[in-house]
Amino acid sequence: MIALPNRHLVLVRRKFPPLGWALPGGFAEVGETLGDAARREALEETGLRVKLLEQFFTYSDPERDPRRHTVTTVFLARAEGKPQGGDDAAEARGFPFDALPEPLCFDHARILADYHHFLATGERPRPE
């Protein structure tokens, strides 16, 4: 989850199915740490060099991705600059929290709702 100085969150419009808007991300390579993978994927999909602040939560609902079961570890990050779509992102843009685009892919609406709740209360999601 990449925050810009204007408090906008960076989302990418996916080039490939499932189509829609998503948080930037991808898969870790063998031997790559999750943090290194998060920084690499952010750069590939948005053109932004991010500073990881902390790990937020890990999501593992088998229904979250229609292609296969994936586990997602969400990091909170900051970046400066203008996002630009790259790799499998057709577009990358910053959005204010109250004007997020639709449709959101995967379980990213839930992740964003959990983050919004965290910002308001300091409470993190709980494992199910």
C-alpha cells in the first residue's frame, strides 16, 4: 500500500484478467525477501521507489484470487513522484481515500477497508 505525500494511495489498473483496479503487487522470487519483492513490484508496476514503513497484515482467503490460492502480505509504504503504469499495470495513479476507483480486484476493497479502520482506530485486522 503506497501513500504519496498528498495522502493519496497508489492503485494500478490491471492489463490482464481479472481486470479492474488493484493495489500494486506481485509474487516473490525464490530466494527474495518479501520486503525486496514489495519494493521491486512497486517499482515495476508504478515506477516509484518506495520506502517500506511496516508490515500491515497477511491475507490468505482461498477465494481472494480467482486464478489460484495466493497469500498476500501487505506492507505500508511511502513514495514521492508521479506513478506511471508499467509491467502488467496499464495505468498507475494516486487516489484520495474517499474517491477510490471501481471495480477493485481480488479482496482489495477489504484490505483498503481494513487500512481505513486502522488509520481511524489503530486496530489491525485479526486472523480469522
